[in-house]
Amino acid sequence: MAESLLFRISESPIDVDSVRSSLADDRCGAYAQFEGWVRNVNEGRAVERLEYEAYTPLAEREGLKILEEAQARFGITRALCIHRSGLLELGDCAVIVGVTSGHRDAAFQGCRYIIDQAKVRLPIWKKEHYADGASEWINLRT
């Protein structure tokens, strides 16, 4: 059912309103969505913006695997995940996950699984730009 799954890296702003409508399905009675936004502080430091870099071909392949795993594990009907790359400002949506299923528990579990796995498995790197003019790559996995 790969046609019911979509993972994408986007350099353009995410149209959060279109995500829900793109996942609408008469077979589904539940929809869960997660949005990750750029916030103005991290670990006590004032943040002005974020910058994401991704190895897009690998991130999109691995992202689709994560969606397929969620579908197999939780029985979700449809799922979508879009992660931004490039420079993002405060309040911008950095990542969105949407999941539909027959029942709410599967939708909630599938949504949580997708975002949790994306955070640890995808080749996406985050650089924080701070109010004091400094910047640094954070949460780098080795």
C-alpha cells in the first residue's frame, strides 16, 4: 500500500492545512497529526532561527521505510511525513506527521512511532542560530 504513504524533504514551507485533507479516507474514523515548530529557546539559550540540512535521497528512502513499519505495526491506513530543510524562522513548521486509521489508538501510536523514529534514523542535521550571534550544530549522532 505504498501509494497511501508519503515521506518528503521540503525546502519550501509546509502547508499544514493541506496535510489533513490529503489524508482523508472514508475507511478511516481517526486522524492524528503532529507538528514540530521552531521555538525561541533551547537549553536556556535564546534561539533566533534553525537551519536543517538533509541527505535527501537517503532520508526519503528511510522515511518511507518508517512509514511502512508504522503501517505494518499499527494497521494505519494512510500516513504522511514532511520534514523541512534550509533556513527556518521562529514559529515555522519544521516537521509534520499525519496518520489516518480505523480507530484512534492506531492513529496515535502510528503518529508517535513515525516522529520518534524519524528523529533518530534520518540523515537530517540541525543547526541553531542564537541571539548572541553564535551558531552550532546540535544533537549530532556519531
